[in-house]
Amino acid sequence: MIGQAYVEIGPEDPDYQRLLAESISEEEMAEKRRRWREDDEALRAEFEEFKARQAEE
């Protein structure tokens, strides 16, 4: 399973240093979401074109 979660911890948490290396900023997350939406739109358009070609055959 692959997942993402938001958990707020501080430097006193024993996992802080390990998780800090894997963390991203809110701005980086917003950029990821924007790219996902753009990629989803390109994939949707490609699928619609595929469906149209299948209907023609």
C-alpha cells in the first residue's frame, strides 16, 4: 500500500529526523497536486480520443 498522511510532530518526537528527510512543504504539495491534475487531464483526453476511434471501427 502506498499512502500519504499529514501528521504534525516536533523535534522532540523520536521519528522527527527520519521523517524530516521525507517531508515536503505545503508549496511542494500544492505543486504536486497541480501536476497531477494536468496529467489527469492529458490522460482523460487521450482516453476520449481512444474511445472515439473505437466507435468509428
